[in-house]
Amino acid sequence: MNEETEWQPTLNRRQPKKRRKQKFRELVLLGLLGVLICVVNGHPMEDLVVSLPGQPKVDFRQFAGYIDVDEKNGRSLFYYYVEAEKDADKKPLTLWLNGGPGCSSMGGGAFTELGPFFPRGDGRGLVRNPKSWNKASNLLFVESPAGVGWSYSNTTSDYNTGDAATAMDMHVFLMKWFEKFSELKTNDLFLTGESYAGHYIPQLADQLLDHNAHSTGFKFNIKGVAIGNPLLNLDKDVGSTYEFFWSHGMISDEIGLTIMNECNFDDYTFGSPHNETKSCNQAISNANKIVGDYINNYDVILDVCYPSIVEQELRLRKMATKTSVGVDVCMTYERRFYFNLPEVQHALHANRTKLPYNWSMCSNVLKYKEDDGNINILPLLQKIIRSNIPVWVFSGDQDSVVPFLGSRTLVRELAQDLKFKITVPYGAWFHKGQVGGWVTEYGNLLTFATVRGASHMVPYAQPARALHLFRSFVSGRRLPTKTSPPIDD
């Protein structure tokens, strides 16, 4: 046996040890890499949405998942977060909530109005929204409260809720969400929404400001509040609906004048209008019947979509898109079809508990306190403004559900209570050489603006004008009251 022959077995015995050491080092490195991958720049990579089915290629990241707001009851809120198109780390964070109460911010804001994608006409893919608000900001959409969309609770009594509980849950949500996305803690935070978010957003802002006042640690960096076609005070908002019908020729002089002369909407409450005359009640009934049979109340100039036809076309894989004034009026049905595809829910990390019902735009399980709709929100807005937080109220001028007529009056009354003087007289603002709407400003912290030709869902009907308004809001600029220089959207 020569030296080489004797040594060879020795080499063969030692190689596995070296390989084991190398493997161990590789495993350690992979473990460290795994930690880095789980959280990169403060982002939870387990919530990364790699790609949605039928999604166009994009350069920004998306995240979606759940935040547990009550572990004992098993109550969790679903979120969808979209980075800004460019320089996301330097851009503000904007929270958007839809209203209802009980309607989805995924279905509304994220995939119908201001998010980066719209559903394709066949309900099986997506198209880019060229006027997405993530051109100007990072965007966070939350399905709130539990029972809306994919947000849920394992305790069914949680579905009996109201404004106070909704605000508290959103406060907990944001605290925990910022733990997941820690690098955004110091970014400017804007709170926005529409419709019943006229309740959600101011009440949430109040909670967060109270948190800031008592916290010795983390504080929310709130820089502004903006609410579109918001429910603020039923006394004005309900009466303005019938004034809108009459002023737009949707009801007769006889009906309109009867309502305006005989109906008293002061102290109006849901389910109990306190109208004293039979002729008033009859006139309201007639007005609702005339308008309701033929018109989309949320946008009186748009055509309507016929559900039975579009749903059949979606099942048959046909393109169901129907446009009116450049808007896909069947988008809501295409969106619902898309969100109920199992592969879409999987990509979004949604429906983790296999809910016993399909995703829908507005909740069928939520039992929201009707009385909360009667709350006057103006004192809360006054408190927010006194905390040096700018407030913008904007209104699509084709909405008859929460018309600009009531909102404009309420903002003026709020300004009077604050003793604010007019700093920008009421007049037109411009987008690309055309009138984008009308605007007025009080005391440098309170702005009211209309968006010309827009619906209850402003970015849905007028995406370019809405983006211009949003850019101005988050950048702290006034809307331009001259035709130049234009803002490039």
C-alpha cells in the first residue's frame, strides 16, 4: 500500500466535514438573508404582491394583507398599499377610506377611482389608470370596519358597530401598520376619503391628534385632511338633494317649490325626517320616484349599466365595458367578478379565513348604527383646523346624493364659526387651460372646491382634474385661478 493509496481514504473521510462546515455557513447566510428579505426597508415582504392576475407590468411595489386589531375577538382589517411611482421613500403617505357606511375602499378608491389599476372589460385582468394618485403619493386603502370586503371578525357581534368603534379600530390598525412599514413613520400623512368617510376621516383624525397629545413616543405626522362629497350634517345635506334635483331640471317646479316651501330639514334624522305636512311627504315621495326610476343619483349625467346583460357577458368571457362620457359605467360589475376569482384573492393574500360569502362592494353582514349618521361633523373639523391641520372639502358637481350645494354652505358656516376671512374669493380654478371647477379658501387652512363634471366618486368621473386637485393638496399649493402655468399630470 503506497502513501497515496493510504492517504486517499483519509481525504475521503475529511471532505464531508468540510462540506458540512460549508453547508452550515451557507445556511447561516441564508438565514440572515431571509431576515433581510422578510423586512426590506421596513417593508414586510410576506405581504408583497408579486403580480396580480392580468396585471400590466409596473415599476412600483404593492403590498396587501391583514392587520389584527383585536386578537381576542379575532378581528382583522384588510389593507392594500401601493408605493408611489417614483421616489416612494420621499413621498407622503395618503390613507383613503370609502364610505357607506360599510363599503369597500378596495372596490372604490383602489380599483375604481384613484389606484393604479382598473378592471378590464372581461373581468379577468387589469388596465393601468394613467391618472393614479400614486403619481404624487404612496397610497394606503383599508377595508373598514370589520365585515367590509375581506375584513372580518371571528366574533359576529363585532359586526354591530358604529363610528366610535370604527375610529378606534383604525387607530389600532395604523399603529400596527406602521410597525410593519416602519420606514414610513416620519413621512407626511394625509387622511382622505369620500361620502360617509366625511364621518370616518374626521373622527379618525381626532383619535390620532389625541394620541399625539398624550404620546411620549411615536406621533402621527398628519399634514392634511381631504374629504370628497362628504356627509357632514344631515340638516343641510338631505335638503340640498332636492334643491339639486330642482335646479337641474330633474323634478318639476311644483314638486321642487313644495319641498323648499313646506319641508323643514332642521334636526333631520335617518328614518325620521320630522316633516309636518302631508304635502311635503308626498312631494318627496314623488321626487324620489321620478328621479330614481331613470337616473344614477351618484352622477346624473352618466348612463346606467344593466346588470343582467353585463353579468352574462362576463360569464361568457365577453368584453362588458360600456362607456358614457368617457367612463366605463359597468366597472363595478367587472370589479366584483375580478375580486371573486380565487387566483386574485390568492395574489392579494386576501380571504384567509374563507369567508362564507363573496366579496361585494358594500357589506351584507355589517349592522351599522344608523343614529351615527346624524352626528354633526363640523365641530370635529373645527378642532382639526385649530390643531393647524389644513382641511379640504371637494365636491363632484354632478352628485345628487351629497350635493355641493349643502357642502359649500356647511364649509362657509364652519369658516364663520372659526372667524376665518376669505383668502381666495370664490371663482374658477383651471386644469390644462380649462375650468376644472370652482374654489374658495378661508383663513389659509380651509378650502372648498368643486370638480366640474365629476360624480360622487370624483376621481372615477374626472380622473385628470381629480389628480390635479390631489397634487395641489399634498404639495400645499392652492388650485390655480389662472389658466397658466399648467400642471403636468
